[in-house]
Amino acid sequence: KQTSPAQSEFYQAVEEVLESIEPVISERPKYREQGIIERLVEPERQIMFRVPWVDDNGQVQVNKGYRIEFNSALGPYKGGLRFHPSVNAGIIKFLGFEQIFKNALTGLPIGGGKGGANFDPKGKSDGEIMRFCQSFMNELHRHIGPNTDVPAGDIGVGTREIGYLFGQYKRLVNRFDGVLTGKSALWGGSHVRKEATGYGAVYFAQCLLGDNNESMNDKRCLVSGSGNVAIYAMEKLYELGAKPVSCSDSSGTIYHEAGIDLDLVKRIKEENHDRLEAYLETHSNAHYTAREDYPEDGHQVWRYEADIAFPCATQNELTEKDAQALLENGCRYIVEGANMPCTQNAVDLFIESNTAYAPGKAANAGGVATSQLEMAQNASMQKWSFEEVDDKLQRIMRSIYRDCKRAAEEFDHPSNLALGANIAGFRKVADAMLQQGVV
Ligand code: NDP
């Protein structure tokens, strides 16, 4: 029951899961008797802390830091850190809750957690980013460990930030632990981690299309975002012969009929940390729509013709109106690279219209799965080749797809992968909780 309207994203995520697992709960009364739901929705531990730092003008700034250790039934808490001004306890809780089931779906021994800060990396110098990360770790280090809680990146936290966080952790504890994933491949990072979420989402899409005897070749794709997930989804799409024609950032959307110039997007976003609008300086024939000119109740990025849509930016970025526009424009597959990017009304519309819809907790699980492969390499002091990790990632994505499909079929909704993902993830966590007693 909703008691705090401020945590709307968290309640949205919980309602979605609880609704789909109803048939499993009725089937196995032990889940109810043992208070599994009540225990699942309450994080095992929530840490909130002050993050003070000094900006380039010598002014003291203070942000709010969070780490929510949600559920450790299947393994150490695992989940990313998000640095974005919109971060609050409700957003971190929704992300942590989703992470429990996503991690369970990977079949790997990892529990669910999430963290971050309401820090805005935009416009900050490298020195400011470093000082912020160091201050964040000054508190976080006492709560994490390679067998306790292993954070990774998310929005606003990439290889650079993980580097600064790790450097400070090592200085504080005097150990070279595999305590963070998404590290540089130079010093403990895994091949394919950077690419894993985007590649994984496309591998998942391949399974979906394959079931309809279709391939990715020549498919027109709408992608939102231009960060880590979006960039490597587009890279894999090109490799498989598909054509991404859009991408976006928080200021606007680029549509390029000839296909997005990915090298240019990488340069703008990964090297220059600039706005996507800079794309027009090289491609004046591309079309840019600023955020203020988006259609009412929606986003420009979903208003073009396409076969497949990959929302890869942030939560609730694809509304019911966007969903209608996609369907009217012939889109037949929706694959979520981001976490909960479609509003519940949009999801309902996809499911009612029998459109193939792949929920984020299944389709974007390649990132956390590869993070676990990074943990395994760190623990055994090994480094696997790019091909070896990519091969494991593909197998994991196929197995997640199979598990979701099987659960959806078992409960008589064969094409409802959202239901399948929730049920398959829930059963693994709930059974582990039953075996571990009421704790
Ligand atoms: P990045 O920070 O690398 O990129 C985020 C992208 O989304 C940027 O283009 C950003 O634009 C845009 N964006 C962020 N917030 C908003 C907003 N409020 N409105 C519009 N656009 C926005 O993050 P990631 O690519 O890592 O993450 C994207 C999504 O994927 C998130 O939902 C994340 O939780 C999820 N995810 C990420 C994983 C990973 O491995 N990185 C794993 C699984 C899920 P701008 O540049 O203007 O900020």
C-alpha cells in the first residue's frame, strides 16, 4: 500500500511486479505465510550520507549520497551508482528494487542494490568530478566490499568516475579489491563491460526477432539517449546490419535519415562531454529538435517510422502518446535498454496490442551480468579475452530470454515477457529467501 507519494517511481516499479506475480503467490501459499512480499519491498539497509566537496572557486558544496542494499538472498548486493540532479531516495529505491529481479534473471550469484547522489556532473571540471568522487567514497567505503556490496556505473558514472572512486577506496582501505565494476580494462576491468548493456539489449532483440523468423538486417531503429547504453546498442545494431536513425540527450533529439554517425556521437559524448546539438556542425542535413519543441505529453525521438524502438536514456521517457505514435508508424518491437523507460500506460498499450515488448529488467541485464564476470575475473586474478566475455554475454542473454518466455508460457501469456521476467526473477529470489529463513 502506497504510504509515501514522494516515492512515485518506487511504487510504480513495485506495483508492476506485484501485479504480475499474483498467480505465483496463489500457487505457493508459503510465499505469503513467510512474508516474502513484505520483506521484499523493504530494503535490507539504506544508507544516506552527506557528500561535501570544494568546487573550483573554493566554495564548499554539499550533495546527498545514497546506497540502498536491497536484497542479498542470491549474493552480494550489486547495482550501479547514478549521479544526476534528479536522484532522490525514491529513484534509488525503484532502481534497487528492479535490480533484485534483473540480477536473479542473469542466473549469477548477485543480490540487488543501487546508489548515487543528486550531483550534476554537467559543466563540472575534471578536478571537481574527482573531488566529488573522493568525498563520496570517504563514506561509501565502509559499507562495501568484494563479498558484501559491489557498485558499478549508471547515469553520470562511467569509467572516469569509477577510476576516481576506486582510487580513493584503495587509498582508504589499502587493498586492491574487486570492489567496483566498470573499471578501466588497464587495471582490473573486464573486456566488454563498457559495451555490455547496449550489446546485451541488441542480443535480446535478436532472440525476439528470431522467434518471428526475422533478423536485424535492414531494420530501422529509433534509439533514445546518447550515453553508454545508447552508444553501444547503436554499435551492435550497425554490426548486425540494422540502421539507427535517432538518438537524444536531455536537451534534444537528433534524427538522421542516412543513419546516425556513431563515431561523431562518441566524440561529442565520450570525449568532449558536449551537447548532442553539436552533431549539426558536421551534419547539417540531420534534423535536431530541442526539448522545448517536443510534442505535448511525449518525446520527439519516438515520432519517426521504425521497426524497433530502443529506449536507452532514463525512466518514463516513453509515454502512452509516444507508444501510440510508434504503433501508428509501424514499430513492432520495443526493447528497453534503460530502466523503466516506458510509462505503465505505454507498457499496457504494447501488451494489449500484442506488440513484442522486452522489459528492461531482462533486456538490459547484460551490463550487470558482465559486471559479475568482472568480479569473477578479479577474484580468480584472471583476464579473459574480448571474445570469451562477449560469448558468455550472448549465452546469458539467450538464457534470460528463454527463462522469461518459459515463465510467460507457463502462466498462459506466451507473448507477455514482462510477466515472464517478473515471475522468473521473483521465484529465484523468493525461493532463496525461504531457504534462508526469516531474516
Ligand atoms: P549515461 O549517463 O551514459 O547516459 C544517459 C543518457 O540519457 C544521456 O544521453 C543523457 O543525456 C540521457 N538522459 C539522462 N537523464 C535524462 C533525462 N532526465 N531526460 C532525457 N535524457 C536523459 O547513462 P547510461 O547510458 O549508463 O544509462 C542509461 C539508462 O540505462 C539508465 O536508465 C540506466 O539506469 C540504464 N542502465 C544502464 C546500465 C549500464 O551498464 N550503464 C545497465 C542497465 C541499465 P545527457 O547527456 O543530456 O545527460
